[in-house]
Amino acid sequence: MPQAGCVGKHGAGGHTGQHAVIHDKHSVCLAYCPGVRNGPQLTKKKLGRVVVAPAIYVVLLAIVVIVANVLAAGYDATHPDQLLEVLYLTGAIFLMNIPQVRIERGRLSLSAVVTGAAAILTNPLDATIIGLVTSVSQVRRGPWPTLGNGVITAAGACIGSLVAAQYRVANSLSVSSRGVVILTVTIVNLGLVVAALSIRTGESPLSIIRHNFTGSFYAAFAYFGLAALLLSYVLDGTDTGYLLATIVCLLALALTDTIAGRRVRRVLESELSDADRHLFHSRAVEGVVHNLRNHVATAVGYLKEIEPHRLDPVDRESLETATAAANDAVTVLRSLSQGATPRVSYASEPVDLNELVTRAMGMARPRARVKEVQLAVRESPDDVKVRADPLLMREVITNLMNNAIDAAPSGGHVTATSGRRSGRPYFSVSDDGPGIADDHRHHLFEPHFTTKEGGTGLGLFMSYGIVREHQGELTYSGGRSGAVFTVSLPPFIG
């Protein structure tokens, strides 16, 4: 079952600029945070959208669910459910909602398996109660995920149960009718979650759908539907039925854990491959640069031994030119050496990713104006302070921003987001360009690999090395609808 994301991913911003390239349609309204610039933007209307609008949405949805249950009270009275069955489904949905997978705009859990079965087997009131139980396992995530996801799941289960009541004949449902109920629950849940995220973040529903509704996403819901259909058949009130239902739930959990394990292994293998590739090229470049620096330093040493006053004006000028060129070569080689294996100078104070992202966005505005690319910043109200070299990290953000602007079409959009994920601060840069072909994925962080005309292919290579030196991760995700580069870093520990 999809669930609305936490604030960290779609938090309010605090530094959105007033320039024409800022895309107000997709940027999130601002909330107060210390040190905010552009104070006139912090209006009560915008602050209300972040806090009040989601609360109003949840309250109105809860009222709709209550009204639906009041109207269905007569049906509930004539179609009571077995207490043991209701208790079993209640416990099952609680447990199935605990394992969750993060997606671009929220989380995905196995609660849909039980929700679909509950809509088929129970009356609207019991289905609503079972749906509300999903909020119990979300308490640790805060009031918004707890209330929002609980009410949304309850609404889907209640509406699905009302549809089931229309198809029920002699207290039984056909296979096609059960399929209609499961489809109804799925569509209602998806629609309500998309609306909740749109209200919460200010992002358009189409953008949310484009970022999340992938082939894998639909495959997951097809799996949920089949499992819910099977669960509705085996759970017949007998001891054998409860045993088979438990087996179905355990198999769903085991299969999900296996798939997640394989996915993590593939990601780790890809990261190790990227790291080995970068280390190989870094060491190779470092060795070449080291040798060149030695040779040039020798030449500079001999040039310094020449006494200019003994030379005629022409030769003296030539000596000065040669010395200046050699000194420039030393400087360039030193810079190349630092680029191949960055030397990180950590700041004594914590570095705020919100501030770094905002500054990088400001530096990228002239480049964006040329292509009429619209920029947006989504800053996090959470603590996103890291231990970092601010100069090098700003270089990483600038590289990612420039690449995104170059990839976006004329009049396109680029969004920089900061937040926390699994306890680690992160920032991401996304664009709505063509994305990166699968064939090029494994070459992304190699030196001199580029798909841009006139590009050097060193921006991502150097950024990858800088992030690695910070014990962080630079990852790519996306498809034909655009590219998303994400940098996660260890939090600052005072």
C-alpha cells in the first residue's frame, strides 16, 4: 500500500529566490526556519498551506469515511462478521505494514494484501477499523504519516467494502467481483495518496505520478492484488483457513524480503564497481600528475638558477615567459592532482546543506536563464547539517546543477531538494530531460565519459571522488522522464 512521504523528502523551503527562473508551480511553499533570507516570502497564507491544508484534507476525508459508515449502518447490522476473523485481519494488517520500501515520494508496504481481503470479507465498519490499524505502526514517524495514512487506508477499505456489498449474492462474491473490489481499493488508495502528497508538497499530481508509477510499481500492485485475492479465498473461518492465510502472509513477507535483498545486493555491487573504477582512474591520474610535477619542478629549478641580469633584454623576456609558463603548469598540475584525489579540509563548524543548495541554485541562475529553464528549491525543515568541506561540496552541487540544466529541455524544470533519509542528510538534483540510457549507466562516473556535445566528462568523475572522500554516496536514479542524482552524507556529530 503506498503511503504519503515524510516531511524530510518534501519539506518546506526557506530560501527560494525571487528571480524569474524560480518555478512557483512546482516549488513548495515556505515555512519558518532560523536564518531565513527573503523574509517577505514568509506569508501566513504560505505557512498555512504547509500545516493547515494537509490537516483539513485529513479531517474532510475522515468525515467522508464517517458519513459512509453511518449510511452503511443498516448493512453492517444485517451482515455481522466473525470476531475472530476481524481480529486476525487486524493483527495481520499491523504486521504487514511494518516492512516498508522507500520510493521517490513515500513508502510502499504489504498492507494492501490485507486491505483488499478485508474489503472483500468484512462489512464497511469492520473494514474501516482494520484499515485504521495501519496508523498504529506509523506512530514513530510523526502525526502526519500516522493520521494521514491511517485515514487513507481506512477510506480505501471502506469504499471497497461498499462496492463488495453491491456484488455480494447469498453472502458470496464471484472471482470477477472480488477483482473489481481489489481494483477499487487500489485506485482509491492511489488517488488519495497522490492528492495528499500534492497538497503537502505543492507538487502537481502529474509530476508525482510520473516519478512513482513505473513498471515495477504496477507489477508490485498486481502482486498485491493476487495475494489479496488468494487470502480472501483461504480465510474461510476454519482452522485450516487461518493456517493457510498465515502461510500466504508469510510467503508474501519472505518473497518481499528476498526481492529487497537482491536489490540491495545489486546496488552494493554497482556501488563497489563504481568505487573500484573511480579508484583505478584516480590512482592512474595521480601517478601521471605526480611524475609531470616532478619534471616541471626540475625545469623551474633550473630556470631559477639563471641570473636574468646577465642576459640581454630579449633573452631576459624569454626567460620570464618560460618561468611564468612553468609556474602556471605547476599550478595546473597541482589542481589536477587535487581533482583526481580530493584533499578534504573539513570545516570546524557543521555545514548546512540547505544553505549550500541555495547558494548553488543562485550560481546556476544565469546558466538557467539562457535555456529558460525554471529552477525550484525544496529545503528541509529538519536538521541537515553535515561534516564537510563546504568549498568541495559546493563544487559537487554546482556540477550536478549545471548537468541538470544542460539535460533539461528549453523551458524545462530543475529541482534541488534537501532532507534526511534513513537518518542521513541528503540533497538531490532532478531534471525533466530525457534521462540516461541504461547502456550508459555503468559509465556515469568514469573520467571523460559524457553525452554532452563539448563536455569534458570530468564533472561527475570529480564529484564522485569528492563525495567518496566525505564517506558519502552519490547515486543516480530515473528513467525516460528525467534524471535524479542524490548525494547522502554522514550527519554532523558535535
